Amino acid sequence: MRSPLDSGAWIELDDTRSTQDDAAQLLAQGVSPGVVFAHNQSQGRGRFGREWVSARGDSLTMSLVFQDYEDAKEPWLVGMAVGLAVAKAVGASVQWPNDVVAGDKKLGGVLTELFPGASGRKVPVVGVGINLNQTSFPDEIADRAVSLAMVTGRRHEATTVALQIIKQIEGLPEPTSWGALQNEWSAHDATPGKRFRLVTGEQAVAVGVSDSGSLECLVNGQPRTVMAAEAVFGQ
Ligand code: BTN
């Protein structure tokens, strides 16, 4: 897979609101960002408009701008590939569609958004947030969140981990179809058996990821397939 640094520059910010917004703005200005990396982010957002909380020195926050994949037919596969690259870089697992987990707890997440590039084409911008060095989490998420330091017993430097992720991206097959990613994904997949809440309010138990990249699950014992684009909430 092509690195975001093949088509744009490494941009390092000390403090920002959201690297996703920075990437969108730079693209709109005709600047070619490859990676927008921030040491501190104050208004990070996650999937489904949820807040993404991070802290200086404890978190990795960056947005990868995939200009080589503008107008990709299945842009969510770019995000799923990045989730896989993150899992491989930090020795963790992926959970559909693109959470990065260690055991049952969330270590990081990936947010794929499309922003117009200079030509007006839609560029996939994949935000990556990883809990690196936290030693504890607020009560509300303590049972669901974990940091890399809690897993490995040592601190991690955000730029080093960012470069390891980019190296892993370069080693992945082109994410042009789910079939291209499936083998590697399966080797790192922690999805089967996990519980999801569907937008309908129903509880689902994951069986696995289908040939098209959607989630196969059981709802009240009945098989159902759920698209990545449909809102499905973890837990
Ligand atoms: C998730 O909901 O799991 C995805 C979280 C993605 C957070 C990252 S941090 C860097 C980038 N900038 C943002 O505002 N969000 C993403």
C-alpha cells in the first residue's frame, strides 16, 4: 500500500484542535499534507461524533492523508488497512471495523473521513488515536480503555510509533478489495465473540467479517450482516 508520505509532507504541530480539521483545511488550501501529527489535541473527534480524549505526552494523535487513494471505490478499506497497520505496529489486534484492541480493551481507534482535495476529488483522511502512556483512565471508561504502556510496562514515544505505523502501511497489500486485506486482517482479528449494539438498539454477537468486509453477527440467534457504513456501536 502507498504511504501517505509518498504524496504529501510530514506536518508536526505542537498544539491543535483536531488533526482531521487541519488536514481538511490544508487540502482545501491546495497544500499537500501527508501526515498531520500533533503533540497535543484539544477537540479530537471519534466515530459517530463522539469526543476523542487525548493528553500531551500520553497519546498519539495524527491524520494520514491518502491523496493517492482519492475517489477510492471503497474508501473504508483504506481505514481498515490503517487499523490493521496500527495493530501490527503495536502488537495488538483489530476489532471490526477499525478499533485497535488489547484483550477486551480499546487501545486506539481509527476515523475515516473524506475531504475534497485541490481537484475537488474526495481524499480519504484517516485519523489515528492511540493511548500510549496513560497509567489510568477516568471511571467512565476505565473498564474499556487501556494504554500501550499498561500492556508493555514501558513508555512509548509518539513519533516513533507513528513512523512504525507508516512502515506497516507500506508493507500492506493495496486495499482495493476486502479480499486483498482479508488474510492479514484475520491473523490479527479479535472481532468474533464481541458484543455490539446496533442502531436499532438490538444486541449483536459478532461471528466474523464477511467476504465484503461487513460484519456477520447473530441477533437473537439469527444471522445478520451489518455494513461498516451503518452505525454500529461497540458494546
Ligand atoms: C474512534 O472513534 O475510535 C476513532 C478515534 C480517532 C481519533 C483520532 S486522534 C487524531 C485524529 N483527529 C481527530 O480529531 N480524530 C482522530
